[in-house]
Amino acid sequence: MGKYLIWFHLQFHIQHGPFFSFHFPLGQMTDLIYTEKELVQSLKEYIQAEESKLAAVKSWANKLDVLTLASTSDPEVYLAHPVNAYKLMKRLNTEWSELESLVLQDPSDGFISNMTVHRQYFPDEEDEKGAAKALMRLQDTYKLDSESFSKGKLPGVHHNAILTVDDCYDMGKTAYNEADYYHAVLWMQQSLRQMDAGEEHVVSKADVLDYLSYSVYQMGDLPRAIELTRRLVAIDSSHQRAGGNLRYFEKLLSKQLKELNQEVQEPATEEPIQLGTYKRPKDYLPEREIYEGLCRGEGVKMTSARRSRLYCRYHDGNRNPRLLLQPMKEEDEWDSPHIVRYLNALSDSEIEKIKELAKPRLARATVRDPKTGVLTTANYRVSKSAWLEGEEDPVIERVNQRIEDITGLTTQTAELLQIANYGVGGQYEPHFDFSRKDEPDAFKTLGTGNRVATFLNYMSDVEAGGATVFPDFGAAIYPKKGTAVFWYNLFRSGEGDYRTRHAACPVLVGCKWVSNKWIHERGQEFRRPCGLTEVD
């Protein structure tokens, strides 16, 4: 602003006063030459800044024009790729805000008003962080290295999607800020790898090395931490932390070697950090390895002897009038506990109607607190859900009636039909559908007893991931649009069948829609009479 005032002041005197009279001293006129030169340079800088800003905005518009053309052609298929979903979160939370700041340098009322209107629907920082953590969850479950994600090398993908140097850096920083040094190492290492390969980037190599070296130290690899910190010092000798960290790391390693009676320091390995370089920290889930192995298709205990006991048949619901002319096709999925799949359980039109009814109400899925019975959100269940009543639409009433006809159980005391949508990294870790003895009040408010059975409709195919797995007996059941699976959670004695602990594996590629009907004990007294022993 000061430079423009100088320009105005100069023009005022040129037009209105004796500033440039022939009586003006030569020395002062010489000063004006340099003033004019400075003003011209200032004008050039202004023009350059405006052109640079316009070029940046044009580049962004062109990039988004191409991107939205691809994304809007089939949004669900596009968002089925987890990298696309993550980058959408990142763009709307971070990059559009940066563009807003750029445009604000020169008033642009139309753009700002649009931003104000739409900002309320934008994802926030928590959403971007959640999308980043979803990629890390997929990375762990399906043993995918960071390069696979950065290059978009995922099964069943339909769109090219890559992570840049800066994307990988942001992933690593998200993990670092959560004190998740295991993933911070993997993503900072990938950022450095792509940077060293010559890819364009905004983040500095010093920043990447700073986070990477400290994260490696936190993983207990002192030699590599020292080697990385030395690289950092070589790049930026005045770095405020590098020198101190290097001295501390070297002193710590020297102490460790002395305690081990080793005089020679082992050189840091030259091998790049990979998915298995460091051991993933243990967490709260005891069957984590078994569960994730089943999600990958590993450890499934379907033997030839067990398979020989599985059959397919037509099921008419004990001559139910509604199933006599068109019985259900029933297939055994597992022998003990008995799990069956029904084919053509939902038509495409019914699925679309259910999704249409559910979409406006979808909210973060909740779980019932076992001690209080109150519904709450939990990190181990990542999906969105809605509940639909039979009275809302004939389709819902028809689906409820079909479930009752197939199972022979009343749905009058069942919970409402729950619709769940699992997007990028969506999952539900191993859990029981029924309440255990240490949580007697879980369904107290419903007054319908425990969940005796589960009827699960698959309303979409999933390109990769998303299986329903049972860690206790090693079963994996894969989503197939229009089919449904059914199992009992309780023995006839009313005791819980602990073998039915199950999980919804993270969706790797695709979008998973399911509807659940949890059938309760009350009203089943004559439909499924009690047995005399626990295993009846």
C-alpha cells in the first residue's frame, strides 16, 4: 500500500505543481530517476504477483476440471478407491482453504460468497485425519506398503490415483501427531523416496528427515536414526534440533554398546524401510493377527471334510404360503455354528429404495455401551448407519415379512432394520451381537430379551475387502449383492454362542452397503423352543 501512495504522491505533483520545473535542482532530479526505477520494479513485482496468482488459480481450475469430470461420471466407483476418498477429504479441508486465501488477496466477492455458502458442508480437520487413518488401517489389514498406495496399485481399481510427496508427508505428519511413530516412519520414508526420485514437492527435505529420524528413534533403531539425522545436518547445519538430536542419539548408542561390551558401532542398514522393517505395536484387540489374516483370506479353516458337509437346497419356510411358489435358495456357509446364505434375498429395486430412504439419515454408527446400554460412537466401528421402520415404506415392511418367513421367527420384537454404509476403510472390529453375562443391561431398555439371531443382507458387491469374518473358527464370508446370511447368536438354552464373535473387515476398494435385522428372544418361545442342554 505504501508503494501505491508514493506513486499517487508523485503523480499529484507532476500534474499540479512545480515539482518538475526547470529550476528543480539536478541532484533531486537524479533521485527521482532512482525513485522511478524503484516504482517500476514495484510495479513489475505487482504484475508478477498477480500473474503468478492467476496462473496458480488457472492451474488449479484446470486440474479440478479434469478431476471432477472423472469423479462425477460415477461418484461411487470413483470414491471406491480409498486414495481418492482421502484426497477428496484433504482437498476440501486444506487445499480449497489455501485457494481461498490466495483469492482473498484481491477481493473476489463471488468466490467468497460461494465458499461461505458451501463451507458448512466441507469436511473439517478431523475428517481429513480420519481419512488418513483409514488408509493406514487398510495398509495394516491388507499388508500393503506405502508405495502401493502412492502409486494407486490396489486390486479392483477403476481410476488412477496417486499420492504426491506432499500427500505422503501429510500422512506421516498425521500419524506423528498421534504419536503413531510406526506409520509416521512408513509414510515419511515414502515421501523421502519419492522426493529422492525427483518428484516435485513443496515440503522441504529437511522437514521430512526431521520427522523421519525422530520417528525411527522412537521405533528403537538408533543407528538408522543417527544416519538420517546426519543427512539432515548435512542439508541444514543450522537446524534448531538436528545437532542436539544427533549428539543425544550418538551418546545413547555409545552407552548401549558399552553395556553390551561392543566397541564397534554397527553401520546403519542401507536397505529401505519397508512394511515389515519394524514390528507393529500391539493394541487392545487380542485376536488382531487372526482377524486381519482372515480379512486377507489367510487362515480360513474350510477343509475338504467340512466342505463335504455343506449343502444347498430350496427353502420354503416349512411350507410358508409366501415361499411355496418361489422358495428361497439356501446355501450352507458353515457347519458349526450353522451359517447359511440366502440367494436373491433382496431385489435391485428394493435395494435402491432402501438406500434412498436411508441416505438422508445416515450418521456415524454407534455401539451399545455394555454397562449402561446407551448408544455411543467407538473407534472400532467406522461406518454410517440409519434405522428404518416398517411403517415408513411398503418395501421395508416387505423385507421384514420376508425375514420372518425365511427364519420362522417373529420380527415383532426385533430391532428396526439397520442400514449401514462402509466407505473408505470402513470396518467393525471383532464383536458379539448378543449381550454377555457381565453386561446384563445391554438391551434392558428394549424389554425384548437378548439378540437370539442375526439376519444380514448384503446390498452391494465389494471390489476388495469388506468380508464378514469369524476369528474363533476361521470363517470368511464375502459380500454378494442381493444375498443374505443368517446365524443364531444364542443356543436353545439361552446361553450365548461365543463362537459367533465376528467382524466386518475394512473395505479396501468399493462401497459396502448392508442391512441388519437383529431378532430378539421375546416372542420366539413357540417358534424356537428352549433346549435342555447348552448346545441344543
